[in-house]
Amino acid sequence: MTEFDPAAVPAALSRRAFLTTGLAGTLATGLAVSGLATSGLAFSSLAARAGAPLVGSVQPGALRRRLGRFEVTTVLDGYLDLGPELILGYDPKIGDPLRAAAFASGPSIQGPVNTFLVNTGGKLVLVDAGTSDKMGPTLGHLPKALAAAGVSPDQIDAVLITHMHPDHIYGVLTPAGQPLFPNAELLLPELDRAFWYDDAAMNAAPDLTKGFFLGARQAADAYAGRQTLYRAGEEVLPGITAIGLPGHTPGHSGVRIDSDGQSLLVVADLVHVPAVQFARPDWSVAFDVDPAQAAETRKRTLDMAAAEGLLIAGMHLGFPGVGHVAREGDAFRYVAASWPYAY
């Protein structure tokens, strides 16, 4: 019988079939018996035939991980494009190499709009709600993503809004303007609600954001009978505490989730463009109400997360938006968390 010679097997077959399928012994025997090991015969006859049509769309984004006794699921509303012109203080000599290093060198940077579904075992709490149909076709896919996670809107007990920008609160409504979550309590940061209901603030706002005020009010008013205001430092629900992160908006809030000694800090819109803002936390974005305060909050919070080794989650961190912060000199580096293989 001809002896099997591994060197005679094409590299692609050797690596794929032998190393990844674990069938090395079986295939080796079969090759030796048939004489294929030394014949150089092409293996096209062994290839599977792809008979399925192309799907033509991206599958809904939903990824679950365990946090102590809780489950936290990233639920993707979609994505938006941010150009460097929206980054305040952007210096191409510094920013362009950072973007190139992150493989984000195009005219704009695609960023997700994540939300986070927390199952405490007693309640389902959705942190932020996406956009509904108000910001274009790349967004507004929250209902499909929730369905992919096995959850329907009527099961949600509470929707906790970190701040009242369009990509966070508009999604509490259906495209027809009705409440999407018929049984949910709407939890709003007290300072933010006061700001978005302030006519003087609306009149003083740039034209770009004047419409945000009316949209935020419409979304909140739909839940007027089941609306609760919260303050920074308050335990909003058992294991879920509001953290003040002002600057992006006056009441912009993070959410700290604690269960059985494990913690996750949802930093909301602390970072919009991770490719540059971890390295340059002093760079804010055009949507920040107080850019200087936003930058100071970002530096302080990233420093705390790095020092404590705290797991963070962000609405605009690459899906599924969960990772750690590492110090890098006077700046920071984002390290995406390992895929939750099992729990």
C-alpha cells in the first residue's frame, strides 16, 4: 500500500481539512487507499455545491452575554456615518493616521447605534431605544433586532433613556407616532428632561439641533402617564444605577449595572468615534452641548475605567459595543471584549 506523504497534500487542504475539521486520520487513510495522496489530482469533486441564494440583507444585530445573575444583550438599531468635520479640533495630521490604523480611512466613519437590553430575572429593561424611522434607512431596526433576541416590545418593563437625543429616544415611538412599548415605564434623566423642555434653550440652539427639542418632547409626551425622572447617583432599579456624565447634554447619563460582583458601565455617548477619541479624548463632537465639559467627562471616565479594569459598553462603540479601556501614555486605547462564547 502506498504510504501517505503529508508534504504531497496541497497546503489549503492540509490546513483547512486537517487542522479545522479534525478528520486528518480519516482523510489520510482515504487518500492513501485511493492513491490521491501522490497523484496531484484536483479535489473539486469533493467540494460542496452552494445552492442557497444570496440573502441580500444584514441579519439583525443581537448578542447576549452574562453579567452575574443578569443577562445583557446588545440590540443594534443600525448605523450612521460620521465625517471628520463633525469632530471638533480634528487635525488631519493626527487624526488621519489614527483612522488609518483603525482601517477607517474613508470619507466618513460608520458607527453603530447600540441599545442594551438588561434582563435582571425579574424585569426587562431597555437602555435607550434607537431612532424609529426618523434618521434614514440605515437606522430604525430595533424591533427586528429585539425579535432576533427573542423579545417583543410588549415584554419590556422599562425603557431607560440616557439622554434625549434623536438616536436614543425617538425609537420609543412607532413610525405612526404611537408608543412602541405598551407596558413600559419611561425613565428619563431629570436634568436632561428640563433642558429639552426649555423653550429658551431651544431658541438659543443652532438650527441643526432645534428640531431635536420638538422630537424629544413628542417622544416623551407619548409616555406622559408612565414616566419617571431619575437623578445621577440614584439606583433606578435594583442593580442599575445612574451615573452623571454631563457635557454631551446637560443630563447625559451612564448606567452602571452590578450583579453578583460583576459590573458593566454603559457610557452612552461618552465616545462617538472610537478610532480617534480614545487617543484624543480632548476632541469632542459637534453634537455636544458643552464640548469642553464633554471632553473633561470623557477623560475622567476613561481614566476611572482603565484604573479599575471596568467593563464598559457604548452606544457608538463597534457592535456589540462592549470592551475595556487601557491606558496608553497620556491617552487611552479601546480593547473590545472577547466574544461571549458560552456562559
